[in-house]
Amino acid sequence: MAKSALVLGAGIVGVSVAVHLQRRGFAVTLVDRRNPGEETSYGNAGLIQREGVVPYGFPRDIGLLIRYMLNNRIDAHYHATALPAASPFLMRYWWHSAPARHKAIAMAYAPLIAHSISEHEDLIKAAGAEALIGKRGWQKAFRTERVRDEELAQAELWKREFGVAYQALDTEALAKSEPHIRPGFVGALRWLEPWTVLSPLGLTQAYVKLFENLGGRFLKGEATTLQRNLNGSGWRVETAEGTVDAEEAVLALGPWAKELTAALGYRFPHGIKRGYHMHYAAEGNAVLNDWTMDAERGYFLAPMSQGIRLTTGAEFADRDAPKSPVQLDRAEKVARGVFPLGRRLDPEPWMGARPCTPDMMPVLGKAPRHEHLWFAFGHAHHGLTLGPVSGRLVAEMMAGEKPFLDPTAFRPERFRP
């Protein structure tokens, strides 16, 4: 008989785990309190970031840190009341971001990123979701020659070390590719290999449909009800259709992993970076052709199916604190001077929480102190990018197959939880 498995969390990571387990003959029940893809996976810049080989580190430049302390930027914002509780995580994040350690992390992280496009392509084709995908890459636009030259030099280094491809655009080339972006930029860096997603929610839903077509089932339920089943050899969870038992369980709960792992006796150093977005119409006949970041202001404009999505940087706050979309308001004011944005299309700003680890890498693998329990969380800014590759890696470990890449760097034990 097929092995049974519970996958708790129906964001892009959990859905990808579920698909890969179902493909390997498991009888999988995917469980979430909301519909698939409606939490963190819903709100992001819609990028499959093949170029994202170096995870976002904690700034170490003193001048920049002082400017962040003023708390008036678009790319970062903080709640002063949240800092005491967040300080242990932030200190470890800062420590791991030292140049030598950060470089070592990037070398371990790069193999995941290297497979991000190919693993998405596999599921996209199987799900028939090609219409949601663009393959033109994305671009950073620069306001100053200094930042442009620094970023292009960094891109050249990454090209040599990690094989990522890019193109430098001068002012004329940028204006030709984006005629409705107003003058003021001195050029751009276009990453050539990433794919863009017109609807992250739509892509997650397409993967869920693939999962169900393979024989899997999705049920609404509360992950916090997870406990050992009656014979002690597996797990059970309460759902809208009653108790579901399974031999294996996977926690893919993103920013909500902390509560359940803590209840099971683990002490992972979780961190949260919140983010916001809003969709806009374009004025008149204006068209934004490509995903574009205003590099020196720290916001993103993405032409998605719901409208032009404006996204912010990171907000350091309690996960469940009320929304404080001041970054979005700042970004909108600047963005309206760059591109003719029209009216807001959403009734209120969307807010989500990114699940982070201090070493900037996900937690993937078997729970150290429990049999038949697996972890898949902590993907920070790259949840959409790494969902399918993480799903395949975890499923291979669970099925007793040889993993297609070395999972050692992502093992839960590295934090001594």
C-alpha cells in the first residue's frame, strides 16, 4: 500500500512538496486553514530568481545602518516595539552576513538557485501553466552612475562565480525598452535568466490542480492540532472533514512554523520580514513592459494580471501586528514620478510575512528528534523561487532516494534546535 503523508501549509513550498510526494506514490493530504496560496505566496514580486545566488544579507556599512535607524526609507522599516524581541535574531543575522561567512553561505545556497528554473519548468509544463510565465528577465534601473557601476561590477563577479547572465542597458536602451518610464535614470542592469509570474496565486493554484489530478487531496484544517496518532508511529491532524492520520508529516508553514516547532520542543531562530503591495491601473495608454526595480529607492513595479503591482522592501515588526503600510505610501509617491500610475485597484494594501533564518537559507530535512516528521520552511525572499526545488529535495529524502543535490547545508541540525 502507498505510504501516507500530511503536508501542513499550502503555500508554494508546501504545495510543491505535496506534488513531488504524490508523484512518488505517497497518498498525500495537503492541509491549510486558508485556500492554497492565499498567505505569503500571494504577495511577492512574481520572480523566479535564477540570479538570486547570494541571499539578502544584513547591511554592515555603518553609514547605511545609521540611515536605516532614521526609519524613513522604502526598502526597510521597523517597529521600535518589536526590536527587543527581534534583537537575538538580528544579531545572528548580522553575524552570518560578515563577508567571509556570507560568501560561504552563497556557495552552499547557489545549487538550490541553479535548479530553480528547471524545477519550476517541470511543474509548469505538467500543470499547463505556461500562460502565466514570462521569460524576459527583469531589470534594476539606476539613478546614479556610482550605484550603476557598483551593481554592474557585482553582476560581472556573479557571472564568473555562479554563471548568471546579465545585460547592461544605457539610458537610451532603457528608454527604448520602457518608453513610459520618465527620464531620470542613467541605465539599468537586466538579469536575463529569471522568469516572471503574472499571478503567483494563479501559479500556486495550478500546482494544486496538478496535485489533485495526481490523486492528492486538499483539506482545510488547523496545523496546530498536529499530534502523534494513537499507535504512536505516525501523525494526525484535525480538518474540516474530521481527523486525518498519516505515517509521515511535513511542516511547510512558512512564518507560522515557529509555533508548531516550539510546541514540539524545537527552538529555531525564526525571523520575520513583513512586506506590502498594491495594484494600480496605468494612466492613459501607458504600458510597463517589464518587471522593474528602482534600485536606489527600494521598490518594485511588476506588470501582473491584477494590474501593476508595487511592492515594498522589508518591515521588521511582530508578525501579527496591525498593518503599517508607510513604506507603500512612500514608494507610491516616488513611483508616480517615475511611471504614470493611475488609481489604486485594491481596497487596502496587502501585507504578508516572510519566514527567515539568520543564515538566510531554508530549513529542509528530517526533524532531529522525531521520527516521520520533516521540515520545509524558512525561505525568506525566495519562497516562490525555491518552492519546487525544495519540494523535490524533501520528497526524495522522504522516499529514501538519493537527493539530486546535497542537502547538508539546509539540515535542521545546523541550528542545534
